[in-house]
Amino acid sequence: MNIAILYSVPTKRAKGSSYLVADEDTVTSSKKVADALQEKGATTTLVPLSEDTIEDAIGSIKADFIMNLIDWTGIDLPLSLAAMDALERTGIPFAGATKENFTLVDKVTMKKALDAAGLPTPRWQVFQTGNEIISDDLTYPVLVKLAKEHCSIGIEKSSYVLDKGSLRSVVRDRIARFGMDVYAEEFVTGREFQITVLEKEQGPVMLPPAEIMYKPSDSPEFLTFTERWDELNPIYQRSDTALAKLSQKELKQFGEVCLRAFQSLGFRDFTRVDARLKNNTELLILEINPNPGLDDDELYSMTISARSAGLTFADFLWAIVTSALRRA
């Protein structure tokens, strides 16, 4: 089988930003994906996708299958949506998210979808100008996030807000600096999980959840962009990822919530749910990732979950390919 590995390269905007490392990660993982699929006997072709070559690069693909690693977000999100249009026009089976799924990269769209489906998620409020009336329903602290970004871009120490006055100031700062909507989400104190859902012949199944394990600190348990990506910073990697230790009751709740989210929001093949356990009783979805990155890294949550289910990285990828081909 000839599989094209379609991946986005950093845009000109991204290359000029201080967040470039988050976009370069896709380029690195594309090569690991290609190597792993070759272990399964596939012939792979790397297809880099730039902002100027969307139609030509996708239109020229001659393959039996496409592994879609497109990951443009933020102001570049329209590029991902245009690429999804071109991808669907090829008629070639491809893995993962649909264009409709990709709209959920916009976290405001995602939060509205979670609410509409009756799925548990922390209370939140969107801000477009910073002049909006702040809801009295919010319970502090809250975390201020960028609506269309990923990889903790825009998350800083000041994103953790304790009162209404500070919230308005931080919201206005983020809108001015990043030029996009932001939202305030109630900060859930509790264990944090990344939960992989993989679609099999019998339907979607939850793999053993991974847990984000924060190192002892006086700081609230969330990662800023610097803590997550800057290897030269002394606070780099303030957390580890490990297989979660859960009771049967917790596993049952996690499975019910995550599988309902997968099906209600129309996902396919695989996804990753980021969630926290409020008061050690209620699982709340922070976000559900339309096209999560794929990487063979022992500290990466999806790798941990796959290995715990008895799957190598190649096995996990092949299960995704099989799911998409079964649908096709």
C-alpha cells in the first residue's frame, strides 16, 4: 500500500513568531509516522504542505491512502480548513478529522458543541473585545486561553486569574497581542488526564488513560508555553506523563464520557480528550482534539496509552489506517 504522509510546515507568520517550535513539531513527527508505517509494509511518501502550495500539493497526491497530519491553528486555521476542502476533493481515503471536526480547533466552537451535546465541561465565557460584561456565574480562579491556538500558546503565569478586575485586564491584553477571541474557563483543581479514543471494528474504545503528573511546586497545576517548550528555561517540563491509576468506577465514568464525546461530536478513527477530575468525582472535558499529533515518544500520552493496550507505535498507526479504510 502506498501511503502519503501529508503534513503542514510552518507558515511565514509562524516563522516570525516566538512560538515556532510548536509548529516545527509536526515536521519531526511526520518522519516518525512514515518510518512506523513502513514497518507494516507500506510504501510511504512525505508530502509537505506550505501555505502557498495547498491545492497543488494535495491535488498531485497519487496514493492509496493519506495520513493527515495538518496542524495549522490560530490565525492560520483558515489554511487548515482550505486544505481539508482540497483533501476531501481527492477522493482518496484519509485518516482522522473531517473539515467539520477541524472547526473545533476553534475552542469557542468546541465549547459550544460540548455544551450543546450536554457533555461535562468547565463553565466559560468568550470575549471578542474585552468590553463585554463579565458573567457573575464564573467561579474564580479562571484560566484565560486563546480561542484558536494550541500547544499552550498564549498561556502564561498571568493567565491564571483570581478576580473579575484582573480578568478584564488579562483578556484585553491577550486580544491586543494575539488578535483573536479569548475565553475564560473556570480552573479545575484536580487530577489531569489525556485520554485516547481509538475506533476499532466493534466501535470506538478508550485506551488506558494517561495522567499529567505535576512536580511539587507553589504554582497552580497548569503548564505555560515556556514550561512546555523552552528547554533552556529552568522551569521547563514541570510535569511528567504516566499511565493513570484509576478505580473501575473511574474507568467506567471516563469511558462513558469520552466515547459519548467522540460519537456526539462526529469524530472518527482516533482522537484525544484532555480532561480534569473535579473534586475526585466528576470528569470535566477541557478540550477534545480533532487531529492530535502522532509521535513515538515514551512521555507522549497517546504513546503511553497505546503501549499499555499492547500496541507499538506502528500497531497504533495501522489501527488508524484500518479504521479509515474500513469506513471507505
